[in-house]
Amino acid sequence: MHLHPRLLAAAIASTFCAHAVAQNQTENQLPEVLVTAQRIATPESQTPVAMSVLTATQLDKLGIDNAAGLGKRLPNVHLDGAADGLRITIRGVSNSDATEKGDPSAAFMLDGIYIARPQAQTLSFLDVDRIEVLRGPQGTLYGRNTTAGVVNVISNAPGPRLEGGASLALGNYASRVATGMLNVPVNDWLALRAAVAVNRHDSYLRNGQGTGFTLGQDRDDRSARLSARAALGASASLLLRYQHSRMDGNIDNIVPDTNFFQGVATGKPVWFDASTAQRLTNSFKPFNTRLEQGYSRKEVDSFGAELAWNLGPATLNYLGSHRKSEHNFLANFYYRAIPTLAIGVHEDFAGDQRQGSHELRLSSNGAGPLKAQGGLYYFREESHQLYIFRDLQVLKQPPYYVFPHGPTIARSKAAFGQLTYSVTPALRATAGVRYTDDAKSRVGSTNFQQAPVFNPATDFKLLNNAALDGHKTTWKLGAEVDIAPAAMAYASIATGYKSGGFNDGCLAGSSALGIPCPAAVAVPAGTLFYQPETLKSWEAGLKARFWNRRASMNLAVFNYDYTNLQLSGVAIVAGAPRFVTQNAGVASVKGLELDGQLRAGASDSFTYGLTLLDAHYVSYKPNGVTSWAGEPLDRAPRSVLNLGWEHSFRLQGAAVLAGINARRSAAYNISVSSQLLQYRIPARTTSDFTLAYRPDGAHWSLMARVKNLENKVQPITIDSFGMSVPSEPRTFDIRLDYRF
């Protein structure tokens, strides 16, 4: 049966209207949340974008304190805390190149500021107001690298009243979390806000190696932010934010893929049953080297400025930022060199990254039929890294395999505009366009060394040198119509793109850093460079509130055509192992998303969600011979069902709130295309439970939470070497909150 979104929307809307007329109660209506998904404040229920919003209250109930916890609550979204940073997958579209030369498929933002590196996206949430997750290409208002969507974490800004709060939570795995916030209105024109957070727990992994060393999947995060908002006369305001974060711990957060699968050596991995303790035990003992104590130290400083100036007919907004991060670690690798042999490899890493961005945007004011906005954007990132891999002699490699890289520079400039015109009071049409100019370059080398320091007499270098310029125009056409007082339907056609890039190596005849690139070690241009990833999307949706606004429904159907999907893995190029990204040909993504809320009365509320997804390759040959046409994209389960229930009841002098949330996901794949491996993750149900106690009139409250009641784990990433990062086991905590 062919689905007609407009006819479906009209039929459902008529039902909503009938319910609304029959219902005369006004209590227990769902609250409205203002969002900035279209860069201006609008109610979420009236924003014609497929999106999800999690408020601070919802985040607290669910125990979500970093981005990796979001995916369990959002339709068609996976956000995974991989060993190399945050891995974002939306509607089956993802990216696995977390190196300094890679780009994500979904943009991660903090207060509207793009954060380029996945390693900097794993910070703890700090005094968050809400999180907006936009699905689908957002190439007009947000720009490149948003083919999958946008995740925007929005912090609380200084406000006009004195308030503060603190919390302390203790749980298993020696978990201890402390937060604090203070908001001070200094006078009529200045307000200050300070927030701090400390989040620690021991490793979820078990050491079966006999070393006594601690392992990863631990946490030791500390963050602090100071914000100031100043009124600059009657028509302008300036918001400044400074944040410092430090994350210590252990980067050895992997176990062998054989903890989950049999038959990996034959190229046909098969899931097998085992206890959670067995899954989380790393018993790998390398024969070629001695294990060392791993560690990770990361520091991030950021400064942001927002200026809003009401000029009468229009408002001028400026958003600028500067971020710097430093990261050092030592990792113990499980490195499967051939299907039947795994060795131990150490990686030492030191790197720093700087990024700055500026956006100037003008948006119209007034109640006329035309709403317009447009602006200019500039972004620049520079990074320097030193990768050192040790203990590869058994593979006939030198003792030290070293990658000194830098500077790696990425620069992006863009101009954009979007118009929305009210054809009638109920019908609006939108058109938007963005032109982006990108440039990316990197110099460095692959060094084969006999000792930690390069010796020209015994060692040699292969040049890594490439530069790439490109530009792209993305656009959007859309329409929305009010089909009832509290229901709207929308449809859009939009394009998006992710910038192209380059791999390790150099072109014949080039030179840099005093290193030539002779033809014998050069890389062909078709291997050195890969093309931009492009997308065209057709989408239709319905957003409605019914039963006197006590229930809501969000429905979206979509169809994507993907070209040059970018996939990454380790391969041998010019005689050396290299991390290679290649274009995967054509992919098709289509599906349906349905979610909403229901307040059945004063004591009960429900949430629901259902996604159906068909995301597969249309044409793709990972090794140039074997066809994966028809195979599913990674992390793209064909169906996911979410259900939640909250019930409140009274005790003497207090309110108690109990809630349970469950998610049932169908099976999905995690692939290593460079090895022609496809790991099938079986279907799984995960449940969380919350119990809160709130005395009447008190400033304090208690909350107890259990996450992953079933205590089942599965891989969230598997890399080319067979290293698997497992999901979190069952955790529980109890938290005391105090607010004034």
C-alpha cells in the first residue's frame, strides 16, 4: 500500500479535533518547550523538523549525564562512547574516522557552537537546559557535516533571579557524582551563573590478564563553567561563557571481539551466549610484549560569546567561540594481524587541537507574512598529533611505527539564507540555500624507526602530504500547513553533504618537510583522496496535540538517496598499514518514526516511540570484488520500540514518583569493511527504573535509579583489529538534590 502523508495527516487530525471537542478538562496538559532548531525560538510542536528534545528534568530522571546516554531515548539515533570519542549514528548514517583528518556525518554542538573532534564530544553535561536532536540533513542553517543531523546541547544562561542548587549521587562501581550551580543577578543589567560537576566511577571491565593493572570504561571528569549576561542598553544583550573540563582515566576500554563472537577467523562471526561478567573480562595476554598501565588525560578550554541586537525590523546575532584541547594517552591494543593471530601493540599519543568559529546572522522581526534570515559563517581548526605504535616486530615492522602529523588545518566559509512565506494564515512555504567553501590540508610522515628518536642512519620516512579544496551548494524546499488548532503537517526536499578528504600518503613527485615522494612509494590520487558524501532527502511529517493537549504525536516518513557514503578501516597501502577512508558507492535509507506522550490523569503519564528503518547499500564493493549490495548499513535496526510509564502517588507529607522505560531493538550490523566482516548484534530489550521522593515544601529530594535492569551488554564498536568496546552493565545510584 502506498503511503500518502497528507491524506494520513488529515485523517488523524480530524480524529484529534473530535477528541478535543469531547474533552473539556484543561488540567494535566503537556508543557510546551521552546526550541531553536530553526535558529529562532519556536514551540517544538510547531517546528516543521523531525527532532527530539530532552529537557533538564528528563535528563535527571533518566540519569543521562553525557552524550553517550542519549541514544537509548531517541528515535533512530545511536550515540556511542567509542574508544576514540563519540560515535553518532542517525537513521543508519555514521562515520568511523575519528582522526584529525576525518569529519563526522552529524554535527555535535554546544550552545550552537560546532565541536569538530569526537574526543571533545564526550564531556559531562554541565547545567544543561535542554538537548535538541535534529534528524536528517541540516545543510541550510547548520552547514556541512550534517548529513545525518545535529545534536545541540544547550546550557542554562544567567537569569534574573537568585537561585542555586547542589546534588550528590552514590552508586555501584564506586560511582560518585557531585554538581553545583549558583545564579546571581548582580543588578538590572548584569547576571552571573556558575556551575561545577565532578563525575567518577571505577572500571566496568574485569582484568583477566593477571597484571593487576586497572582497565578502562572508568570515569574521572571535572568541569566548571562561568557565564555572564549583560544588557547593552534597551535593545542588545551579550552572553559570555567560559568552561574548563578535565577528563582523566584509562583508555583501555576494549575487550576482544571473541568475547561476543565465534568464527571471526573464518570471516563469519556468530554471536554466542555468555554471562555479562565474561563479556566484560579482558583476558588477552600478548605473547610478543608486556602489558603496561594505560591512561588518558584530556583537558578542554572553551570561550563563547553571543550578541543579540534588536534593530527594529531585524535582529542581528553574532555567535563566536574559541576552543582548545590537549590529549595524551597510552593504550594497550588487541591487534589481530591475521585471522588466526593477535598480538599486543602499544600506542602512545600526544595531541592538541585549536578551533575558532564566527557566525553573523540577521533575522527579520514583525508579524508580516515573510520571515527571513541569512548570514555568514567562518570556521578554522588546526591540530598537531604524534602517534607512536610499538611492538610490531613480529609483523616484520620496525620496533617503532611513528606518525608525526601537523599542522592539519581545516577551514570552512559559508553564506546562507532561508525564507518562510505565509501563503495563507494556515499555509507556509520555506526555501533555503547555503554555499560552503572548504579547504583542508595536512603535512606529516609515517616513520619506521629502530628507537623512540628518529635516526637518519637507520630509519626512514614516508611522506603524508595532501591538500584539498572544494565547495558545495545545499538547499531546502518545504511547506507546512495547520490542519487543526493543535496539529500541523509538513513536507520537505533537502540536500546535505559531508566534505571530502584524504588518506595517508602522497602524490608522486611532491615533497614537504624535506621528504620527497618518489613514484615507488607514492599513492594514486584515487586512493589518496575520497569524494564528498552527498544526500538528497524527501520527508513528510505530522505534529499534533490532542485530547485537550494532554497527548502528543510526532510522525515522520523519509526517503534518502546517498552517494559516496564514506567508510573507514585499516588497509595495507604502499607496503604499510594505513587508516583508509573510501567512498561506498550508493546507499538507500527510508523509514518511519512515531513518538509522543500521553497524560492519562493527574497520576499517570506515558511515552511511546516506534521506528521502522530500511537502510542498505545499493551498490558497494568493499574490496573492489565482493558486492555488499542489499546489505544493511551499520547500527540500523529494522525496528525499535520504546515505552515509558510514570506513576505518582502520595505519602504523608510527600510525593513519590515511580517510572520505568523499556526499549526493544531489532538486530543490526556492525561492519569492518576493510576485513569483509559483518558482526550481527542480536535483538535486545533494555529497561531503566526510577523512584523519586519529594517532601512537600522542602528544598531537598531523593532519587534512586537503576539502568539496564537486564544487565546485558553488547559491542557498541568493533574496529579493524578486533577491538570491541562493550556497552555499560547494570548500574544503580541514589541521589540527593538541594535547591533554593
